[in-house]
Amino acid sequence: MTKKALFVFMLVFILSATLTVYAEPPLAIYFEKVGKINTDVPFTSADFTENYEGESSLKSIRFSTLPEEGELLLNDQPIEAAQVIEESELGGIVYRPESNFTGDVNLTWQASDGNEFSPDGTIKITIEDDTPIPEDSEENPDDEIDEEEPLPEEEKIFPYIDIEDHWSKPYAVDLALDNVFRGNQIGGNFYFEPDTVLTRGDFVMLLNAVLGISGETPNVEDFAFTDKDSMPLWLYNQGLLAYESGIIKGSGTGDKVAFLPYETLNRAAAFTMLYNIIDEFNTPKPYALTFADNSSVPSWSVDAIQNLLGFKVISGYPDNTIRPYGVITRAEAAALISKIDPYVPLPETLKRYITAKNGTIK
């Protein structure tokens, strides 16, 4: 090949490479649907086409995870995971919730441009209870008070003066009435201070009190937190109680672990402590993590977060994030503790369990 021919060949090659256009992969975007109790939630073709991005039009979709509380149907036939559904069929998809179910369900979908499928996108479906409450009724659908043995009116309230209109009021009052936490008293007034950010030590003491082990002498021998000298004895003992009962595992490895009670509590650590409490008394119910910030979830908290999602103790934010390193306030802690209540055994059962474990370090 002559130099001139070689030059021409190289020029053509370079120009063709420069002009090559690489197609962007398709994208399935998060969206939400709302339905009513005991009523099918229909999807439209626009639900998917308007929440799809790609250089070519949407050709088909598939669901990579399906809802646990109910089922997805296509023309009245159950949809299977990874079943390919053509664009022309999208209007035949419905979600049928379980009988009397209310709350949120999440599922994931993938979109195809005819060449490849996108990464997972999340669909959040909220099922609301629109059952009217008679005007002359004082019934609260969220209360489970035995009608035959109603609580005296004075026992239903606790005199916090700073949360009258705050969303956390029922949870804060429950903690007070259960003698778990009564906020701060100044004179004759009680203050819950719902926006106070908790430390690890604060949360551990709350959980110890919930389990009925607060104030007992820990039976942990030949073990000490590496930061023992940085805290008063009463706080150190609270950490040992939590360590002995498996609520915390400390920060570190082997017997070289720290309590770190003064560190600000993050959501991942709080979720892990909560799951440590209910893990041994409940069948695991892991739920796939489909949050936009999945990559920021620490590996040591994944199991806890998946199962708390499955138990409906926690949920993500409206922007489809879980924010594992976000802080926990008193209000949020009160709500979380209330939501694990159905999964925690009676205090005496817990005490027998913890007593049986004495001397065994987890």
C-alpha cells in the first residue's frame, strides 16, 4: 500500500470512528400509583411510556420484583417475574391488593427499547382506606383499644405541651404511658422536644427500657468496651446491657469494640439495633432494596433494612431514598419503637431469654 493510500485509509477510519454515535441505554423511572382498599389499581400505557427515557420508543417492559401484598395481573392472568409485556398490552395491567390491605407496596420494573432492558426502576403503590367514619363516632382506625375495657380518659393522654399538633404525639404519649420515656419536666410542664437528635447512647437506653432490662446489673465478664473511660459508669452499664442482650455489637472486631455513646445516631445503626431485637423472635421477611441511594447503604445494615422493610417497620422517603446516614430524632425514634411492638415478645419472655444468654457474648 502506498503512503498516499495508507493516509487516505487512516483518514477514513478516524472520521468514521469520530462519527460513531453510541446510543444511551433505556431508563425506567420511579413513579407512584394510588388506589383504594379492596379495589384493583389499573395501569395505563402512559404510566410506563411517560416514565421511560430512551433514544428509541418503548417496546416492552418486565417486572423484576412483584408485590407481596397482592398480585399483578395482565388481562386477568397472573404476571410472572421477568415476563415480557409488549407496549401494546400495557393497558391491561392491574394491581389487585390483598383483602383489606392498606399501606404501601413497592415493585421494580425494567423498560426495553427493543435492544436491551434498562436497570430497575421502582413503582410505589399506596392503598388508602376510604371507609367513612360516622360523624357521631369517636373511633380512630389506628387505635386498637378493647371496647369492653376502655382506658380511662386520663390514661389516654400525657401532658406534653410542645407536641400538641405534632405528628409524633401518639408515639410520644405511648412511650410515656409505658414508662419508657417521659421527656423533660420543667416545673409542672412536660416537654418531649421531638426534633432533638439522638446519640447512640440515647437510643440504646430507650431500647433497654422497652425490653424491660434498664437498670439491671449486666452479667458480662472478661469484656470491656475500649472507650470505657470516656463515659460514666451508669452509661457504660447501659452499653453492656445492650451488648449482652444482642441489641448492639459495638464498633470494632473481636473483643476490641467501642460503645461510642456520644456519637450522633444514624438511621442505618438505628435500624440495625431494632432488627437485632426482633430477629430471633420472627421469621425473616427480606424485601429487595430498590432505593435510588442503594449504593450508600453500608453492608452491615443491609439485612436489617431489608427485613424492616418487609415487616413494614420502615419505609423510604418520597424521593425513593433511604438515607442510611441521616440522623434520628426523638419523634422518629418514638415512631420506630411503636412499629416494632407487634414483633417483640412480652417482657417476661424477653427477660427469660436474656437470662439464658448471660455469659454468652454475641
